Amino acid sequence: MAMSGGIDSTVAAMLLIDQGYELEGVTFRSWDNISKACMDKETGCCNVDAIFEAKAIADQFGFPHQILDIRKHFESTVIANFVSEYLAGRTPNPCVVCNSDIKWGEIIKKADELNCEFIATGHYAQVIEENGRYFIKKGKDTTKDQSYFLWSLTQENLKRTLFPLGELLKTEVREIAFNKGYEKLSKKRESQEICFIPDNDYRRFLRERVPDFETRFGPGEFVDTAGKVVGKHKGYPNYTIGQRKGLEIALGQPMYVTQIIPRTNTVVLGTRDELHSKLFYVEKFNLMRFQDINTEVEVLAKIRYRSPGGMARMTLEGKLLRVEYYNPIDSITPGQSAVFYQDDCLVGGGVIERVG
């Protein structure tokens, strides 16, 4: 049982015990400079206080608990990918990398050592088996559904995964915690920040992590979509596709970042209409519901966690997935995850390689 000390993993553990499972609790120590905001995110990358809370909960319910120190692995995978993607002019999704490389990778290793058949987390999602394939289905609580971040899990991962909260609403989870005597935990607020950037300032994080950041990635040119220079920017890693605020430039109408060109340290600005596009390509994809794709498949494609997504046609083109929306959508961003659904079931997902 992956435990963060937060409400979701705690209630998940309660439910599994009620169902007769024998538990072994595991909490990750993956990052030192982390705030208590992490504790409510069910990330498993908890600070010392959260680790002790997880252990205390395991002790209260009478099952063993271990701390896995994976700081070096976290640094070489999640953090390294996060930094390198921004320096490549892309916008990464660290939670996806963490899920596949850290959470499931490390937990399954530990589960094998302990002879545990299953692993469990407090994610709001469901695992479905159909025709010998395992895939993710959205959690019942659509406001908390976390399937978007789970597209990279393998068939072996899914075969051994339990999501006890998948068929519950968050309000029901809070009620369970309250009724079990965990009133304080049931009322704990949640955070939306990246766990290793509690102040949500990725630019500061890059400046602190990358030697000579401001020298190596200094001022460059803003250009419009016709290539005309319209101003100066502070260095391309400081910008993301779709950004409007913080450009510090006045052009007589609202302008958005539509493209980032690292090679020339150029940031392209355009109107809201110029931010819209229909076609993009996906790399590093993982299929869940189907073993392969031989024909055109109609899917609901999501390119951001909080986006409702849109209907699209998906085909295999060489080593990439070609995805074309029926209607234009804004801010398709290289580096972000594209996740594909049919009937609330996850067909698969991957990383946006390029637009158009």
C-alpha cells in the first residue's frame, strides 16, 4: 500500500483492511525540499512529517510500514526530465514520469521482495480487464479523476494494481475518514502544485537548478507569426505555449505564446485564433485498451488535465500517433501528455511531439 500520510491513501488502506487484505505500507522519501502541500496530493514524495504520519497510521491499523529512500532515482528521472524538457522548449508533465518510473517501478520491486500479489494507491481511477487487456477507466468522481496521469502504466502494472477509491466520490472519502475518527484528516485542504515546486514557480526552480541559467538562456526576440520582431523576452525557458500574462509587451491586442524555438532563442507570439490548431503528433505512446492500432480510431483526446478534451481521429503514422481534432483547440503543447478515451476508458496516451 503506497502511503503519503494524506486522506486518500489512508482511506484506501482502511477499505482494503475491511475487505480482508493483508497490507504492507510503503512511503517514498524522494525529495528533501518539500512543503506540507505534498501531503494532500497522494504523490508519495512526502516530507519527514508526512512520512511519520503515514507510519503512525500503519501502526494504528496494525500493519508493517517501510520508508523507501529513492532520492537519487527521483533526481535522475523526474527532476532531470523536468529540467531537460524546459531547456528543450517543451512543457513537461512530471507526474506521468513519476508514476511509471518511480511509483509503480519502485513499489512493484518492493512488492516482489515482500511476496505481495497486488499494489494499491489512493488514486481516483479504476482498472478494468476486458478480452485479456487491462486498462484504466475514469474514477467515479469526475472532479477528482486522475486517469490522465496514468497512461504510461504497463499491462503488468495494471494487472497488479488496486484503486480502492475508484468508485467513490471525494465527499464520500472524507466522510469515511470522519466516521473512522480522523476528523482533522477529513477536513484537510488540497494543493495543486507540483510536489517538488510547492510555490509553483518553475522559473525559480530552473534558475536554482541550472548552472549559469540566466547567462546561457538570456534575452532573445519576440516575433509575430509572420516572423517580424516585436520585442525582447527574458529567455525562452521562461515561457510556455498559451501564455499571455507576464509577457511584458504591449502590441495593441492580447497576444499569446504560440511557439518556442530554442535553437534561435525565439518566442513566437500570436492572436488567440493563431493559438488554435487541429493536428499534432504523439511519441512515446502506450496503448492500453487495444494492443495495437491498424485503422483510424475515433477518440476523445485530452491535452491537459483540466481540459474537457475534444473528439479526434487517431491513426498510426510510422513511429508516431497522428491525432487530428474535428474542431480546432488551443494551446497544444509539445512535452505535455495527450491522453485518449472511449466511453470513459483509457485507450492510451503519449507525449506531444509536435504540432501540425
